[in-house]
Amino acid sequence: MKIDNDILIPELARLLSEGKEVRFTPSGVSMRPFIEGDRDSVILAPLARPARRGDILLVRVPAPARYVLHRLIRIERDASGAETLVLQGDGNLCGEERCRREDVIGIVMRIETPSGKRKAPCRICFWRTQPARGRLWHALLPCRPFLLKLYRHTILKWRYK
């Protein structure tokens, strides 16, 4: 059963504000290949520390108003010191979302396949502390169209037959 985001996300936010972890199945393909929409589940927790590059966050993007589950790619600060979080989906080739820290609803703690197996580490960090897989994926942004097409036509068909 599919529930509209305008109903589901506020309820998730309420549970997270009570300190609980929640599980839900996101839709869409913007986080491919790390999260397969309508198949993989994510376990969200309240963001209890400052967000860091590489975190996968559920946020409310103010303009146009919508919810996204994307990876934090950088934090920008203006002259007054106010922070803006810049996010992008792993499967997106262009386009970024911007929001404030207050717009963060939760952070992905785990990603699980339908069988319950953990599919990928939650935090694919960047630069020195980053596992090689995440560093490589970040560096391959110009090649992602080809890699995502290859993923869709081979691995995805084989894995989810």
C-alpha cells in the first residue's frame, strides 16, 4: 500500500522527534545504485549530531516544497555564518537541493534489501575517511549516465528478477 508523502513524512517526523527509529520504503530512482526505490528499506533515526558530507538525509526542501531522501554533498555558509545543506541523489546526474539544518527530518542509519540483508553502508563518507566505493562513485559523476544505464540493464535485471 502506497501512502502519500504529505501524510507519511509528518508521521515519520513525529516518531523521530520522540527519539524512535522508523523504517520505510522510499520510492523513486534518485538514490540508485545504493537504494533501490520501492524495494529497499531504510531505517531512519533522529539527527543527533551535526550533519556531515556523505550522510543520507530525509529533508523537506522549501522551494518547491517537497520531501527528498538524498546524500549531503556539501555544507555552504553565508557571510552571517548560516548553514545551507546541499544534497544530491546518488542516481542524479545534475540538480541539487538546498535546505537548512532545521529542515532535516532524519538520517539513514541502515539500508536493507527485501530479504533483510544490509545492502550498503549508510554513510559513504568523503575524502580521507571515505571507503573506496564512495570515493570512486563521487569521482565518477561525469560517467554516471553510462554506469547507471549499465546497472539498469544488467545488475538490476539479474538481482530483482
